[in-house]
Amino acid sequence: MTPLLTDSHCHLDFPDFDGEHDDIIARAAAAGVHRMVTICTKMAALPIVQGLAERYDTVFFAAGTHPMSAESAEFVTAADLIDLSRHPKFVGIGETGLDYHYTPDSADIQKRAFAEHIIAAQETQLPLIIHARAADQDMIDILQKAYAEKPFSCVLHCFSSGPELAAAGIEMGFYLSMSGIAAFPKSQDLRDIFASAPLDRILVETDSPYLAPPPHRGKRNEPAYVAHTAAKGAEVFGLTLAEFAAATEANFERLFWKATKA
């Protein structure tokens, strides 16, 4: 039997998938991907993202403002996100975070937006979904300060940062999500970080349509391909695919607890 898997982070609303959603969901199911979380990165896209979750039983959604859009998109408050959390298929806060690689000039507004998302996660106890790039120390400082004030749950999505951020996150009980990057041939340092983390803190994702793992690298990614990343994850942890899949399923359901109740 094909092990069941969850794609914990994808972007089904992106135009790359227009007109193909039925086929994408069917291919995911054939690959054992029985559940996925589609992520809204700016509130202008919320009607599409929410509509996909309402259309497909296997699709859940999260929403927030991506740090690269923090300066240009509508500013989202904690109250906005808390109100949205009443939707039965809304399962996470974000994605949010800091990106100093592509958008360093908007660092101040990124931090203000990030703070609102953290408050929403603290109040709803839904997981915070974090994007972090070239901002590890600020990310550590902000998360540790906020967590000390009021604990919350979190996933460092598409984790590709350094070991210090990984260690800080694990210490707070956060999760690291493995994307197709972890399966790239030159990503041994990243695989080593994952291997040093507790198995019960690992998720898998596609971040599709981006970052397709081998053998699809360079092509459009889609939820079905999370099976390839999971196969690499099993190798990293010295497990069978079935064992690794079962572990990541339990992790997903612990973190994204609301997805088990919809």
C-alpha cells in the first residue's frame, strides 16, 4: 500500500494551477497524499484560497501576509486573523516571517506584520507558519521573546536556514518542514540539520508550485511530489518510507490539530 502523506504547505491558488485543480487533487491521492494545506500569502487572494478548501474535502487552508508582500499588501491585524480562525477549515496562521534576502528594505514593516501574526497564533493556538530567509538572528530573538511571554506552536516552513535557528525552534517545541530542497544533491548540510532534529518535530511539504524535488527538479511542483521528499526524509532518518510517513502524519495531526476535526 502507498503510505499516507500530508503536503503541509502548498499554494494551489497560484496561476500555475489554473484549471487543473481536479487533476492535481487526483494525482495527489494516487501518490498517497490524502491531505494538503494551501497557503494564502496575501489577503487579496483569500477568496480563492478559502474557496479551494471549501470545494475539496482533502484541502485545508491558512492565511497571512508573506514577508515579501508586507510593504505592498493590505496590513493584516491579529483581530483579522482571529476572526478568520472561526472557519472550520482554517488551520494555521501565515505564512509570515522575515525575508532579508529579497526584501531587506521592508524589514520594519515585516516585523510589525510578523508581530500581529504571532499574537493571532498565541490567541487561537493555531500553528504559526514561518518563512525565514537571511534573517536567522532576528527570527530567533523575536520568537524567543514572544514565546516567553505566551507560548504558541509553530512550523519553520521549507526549512533551509542554519543550525542555530533549527536548534532554537526545536527548543521551543517547534517543527521543521522538509521541502524538495532537502532532496537536492547539494543539500547535504541541510539534511544533516534535519537528521539531528527529533523525528517527532518533522513535517513534509512541497511549497508547490516551487522547489520540485528530483526527479522533477526544474519543473512545476505539485502536492503529489511530496512523496519524493518523504522518500528522501526516510533515507535521512534511516527509516522505511512507511515508518517516516507514519511519523510525519502523527506530527502534522499534533501541530495542525484542527485539520483532524473538520
